[in-house]
Amino acid sequence: MFVQPTHSTATHPLTPIGAAAYLGLDVKTITRWARQGYLPGHPLGEGKRKFWRFFESELKEWLSGKNNRSDPS
């Protein structure tokens, strides 16, 4: 039996451009937040220049965590 692969973004990482489009932010903001550890991202490569990749499922979870935060005041 042959099963068609699904084209889920959970298995296909997004580039910073794709992540920026998904979150409605600037590409530089996405990269800066990933470097700072604020946004879940995965650096590829070594040294100063890294190629960042993002999973839509992680971004969705991060975003829902930001939206569901209760106001402490």
C-alpha cells in the first residue's frame, strides 16, 4: 500500500521570510528574535552567519502562548 506524503510545514522548515510572512513581522525582527532566544528557531551552520529555520507548529505554539498570557495587574 502506497501512502501519499503530506506536505505539512511541521516537517518542512520555514525560512526567515516564510516565518515573517506567517507572523506578520519583518524578516530582520524574526532573525534578531531567534538569535536572542525569544522566538523558537533552529540555527544551521557555525560561526557568526547562521541560516535560521522555523517550524510552523512551534511558531503557532509560541504565538498562542503570547496571546493566552493573562495580565498580572
